[in-house]
Amino acid sequence: MLKKHIVVWWLTLPALLLAGGNAMSLSRERMVNPESYGVFFNQYDPNFYTGFAPRVQQKERITIHLGRGNQVRVRLVLPEESIVNYLPDQVARHNLYQEVIDKKVITLTTNDAWEHYHARVQEENLEALAGRKSELSPEEWRRSNLEAMNKLNPGRLHHIQKDFNQMVADFADRLKSVEAPKTLAAKLDLVNSFFPHRIYATDLTAEQDAALTELITLAAADDSTAFGPKAEAFFRDVTGNLYDIRNGKLGFYEFTSVFPAGTYDATTKFEGRTIPRFSTTGVWTLIPREKGTGDVGMVDYISKAGYYGLMPMLPYQYGGGSAYNAFHNPGISNWMQGHPLIPDEWKKRTEGSRDGKTFLRSSITSRGPVSHGCTRMNPGHLSEFREMLPSTSDGIKGTRVFLNLSQCYDIYDVDGDGTEEAMGVQYYIAFQAKSRVADKLWVQNDRKDYYDWLYGDEIVYGPPGEVVVKKAYDCKFVQRKAIQGKKYENVKLYEAPYEPEYLQFYTINGVRATTAKGYDFNREMRRVGYGYEVDRSALLLD
């Protein structure tokens, strides 16, 4: 059931009267940092992804996390199919784009991302690399795919390796040192501690509950001979066999992306400090949109409303009537010329313009309070997010979304080296929107001012990689509910680089984008991936 305080996305919010002094005041000053973010464009045309993120077809291997700091972390535990099909998938997607361009099914507009993408594909010899499969041993072929994925997505592919036998021994010690848990929350604390922040058990079956009780008994009796095999079986069960365990070693590849996010246009208080408020919290799943103005019945729904950018909206919460809370694009358009907040340097930008002229508009999200209930993302990031998910709507359905309490950080060990960090991202824009236009700044768009506003005295400021969060709470999730969890002291802030935004605008020749044919075409361009056969008729190729 929805909480009464949720305000659906289509309502116009009144101006907020905010507490907290200057840290949360709004201004109409122009942004002073000229560094540009987001996507520059002219019209809301359909668009396709021009980056190199991998696709995972099993939703069980994907989790989505929103935490304090206003960022979304998308985590993929890569199956072998994603690894060994990475190069063929990249080539197939490129070649499909090439075909619809060459056959004049589409006309490229606005920007020249396609040319840069095509040049990179050629520069990296991806087609030749993909063609070497028959020449290589399975191990060499796997390594070739991983090397390409790592090179094309620097800093986001992580090989997680653990001594599983030591994990089992540590788990046994932990079970010995605590009283028998009486509540579900206490039991989940123990279960998730087996592999912190990589087991996301939110409930236990009767069989799992009984197995945990037996493990506690065996641990208390120091029966390591019986404990080890049963602990491994329990681990495999509660993780859904996500992780490869061989000869006492655990090893897998994980792909992690962290994107800035816009959240509910309101603030809340925590320990005397005013912070951005998350209106929807807890455990949700991506769901089909059954009501709306576009082609309904899809998780990767596309609205006919231009300001949603003809991009997929990924709903996770029904809000009544035709309203849903979803991951979607910024939902606003900033006309560049005459805009009171946009830096002059943005207005003069011609880099990436297809016709060499300056762009008319910019699309950027606020990393702060801005939305009517949804989670907003920059256009290129949303496009990449969609690329990482399963090809079909049915495949996406049920992907888990963990939305923290407003004060709870997303604590995570990104590279598996044993160092837990509070998630963050290098993006420093926060504004309030009025009538789908950036209207007022929450804070200036430079790092120091932004961190003073977002974190205040919660952190010890320093250069990237050196910021320390003095006190941070994570969230734990019990069934559907988010609960304030463990307290961390002096934990580092992980500042993920701002990921470039890769997307190319186009029009479909002879087809209006906001028709059933247009929606089908738009979706199909985003679905290339192993195990999925592209519908060529939807792409007007057959």
C-alpha cells in the first residue's frame, strides 16, 4: 500500500518552505562552473545507446540501490553468458544500427554520437576480435571478452575473489558469538553478514530458517566437519547460486555503475540536519506500466509526452490513476538562450553538434530534491541503465530495487578488497524545477559548495578519494521495509567518476515516434543481446 505522503509525478508542487538555514536555501544565481554535464539536443527525438555496457538477461543477477547522497548504483553479477557473448553482442548492436542507417530506415539528427561510437568500434577492431572465437580456446575467448569489457568500460568491471573456507569459518565464529536470534530482522542480519552487501536476503523460507537454526547449533558445538558443507549449501540457497565456488574459493565478475539521481522535491530532518527526502523507501521491483499515454503493458514503457525524451520509463510503484513512480529521464528541458541559470559556455557549445551549430536545449538532472515522486536520471545514464537490463519487458519484470531511508548511505565494497565505502558520484548539480525548467539552484555547481550543501558537517572534506564520512548508517531491508541499520564511523566516500552519456538522436522515416510502430521500433533498438532474436519487422527491415 502506498504511504499517504507520496505525491504522484504529475502534480505541480507548491514552493517549499525549507528549514535548515542557508544550507538549503534556493537562489537564482547563474551556475559558475562551466563544465558541462547531461545531454545537449534540439528536439525530443527517439534515441539509441552508443556506449559499451554489457547486458545481463537474468534479473536475479541485477540489483538497483538508491542511497544518501542521491545516486543510483546498478550492480550486475555477470553470468558466463554475459562474459562470453560480450564481443558478439557489441558487434551485433553496432551492425544493427549500421543497417537501419544504411537502409535509410532512420535519419540521424541533432548530434554525432553515432560517428564517435562507430569510430571506436573500428579502432578497437571489435568485429575482428569477435571473429576470433573459433581460433581461441574457451579460456582465451573468455579472457578476450573480459579484456574488451574492461577497456571499453574503465573502472567498472571488478573481479571479486574470496577465500570461501575463511568466509565459512568467520560465519561460524559469528554464529557462536551471538544469542540465538528471535526476530526475522535479527536472523537476516546474520544471514547477510555471511557476505556483507552481496547477500540481499529480505525474508527466509521455512526451510532456510530451519537451516540457519541448525547452523547455529553446529557452530555452538564447534562441529566444523558438519558445519562447512551445510554452510555452503545454505549460502548457495540464500544467494540463488549467483556466485561461483570452486575448491574453497569464491570468484565472480561484477559490473557496477553509479549514476546521479534526482529525488522527491522536499527535504527532511535527520539528527538536526536538513537533507534531501526520499518519498518511497524499501524493497520494490520493476513492474509493467498498465496505464498511461503510451504503449502500455511494458516495463520499458515509453510515454508520448515529449519531456520524457521518448526514452524508457522503468516503473517500480503504482501511484493511482495513470501515475507511476519510475526511473526516468530528467523530465525537463532547458532552452539554452536566455536561460538564467545555464552557464554561458554551455550556450556556445558546438562540440558534438551534427550541423555545427549551437544546441537549442540541455537535459540535466538535479542531484537533489527535484521530482514529484520518481527517481530522475540523466538521459545517457538512463539509456545505459536500460542497456544493462534484460532484453524483454518480461525479463526486466521483477528486478529488485532497494530504496534506502533518506539518511541511510549505500555502503558497499565496490572492488571486493574488504574496504567498505559510502557510495557517491562526481556530479555537482542541484536545482529545483518549475514547469519542467530548471528554475532555482539549491547550491552552486562546484564540488566544495555542493558537498557543503549535500553532506555538511557529516564529512571531512578533501580531494576525490579522500573524503571521510564521520558517521554513516546503512539500511537493512526486512521483507519490504527499509530500516536504519549498522553505524559506520570514518568511512571513506567512494566518488564514482561521472560516466559520459552515450546516445544518438534520430527520426524514423515515414513513422511518427509516438505511435505503436514508433514505440515498438524505439524499444527494439534497445534489445540486442545474447539469447534474444531481434524482431526485424519491428525495425522495418523485413
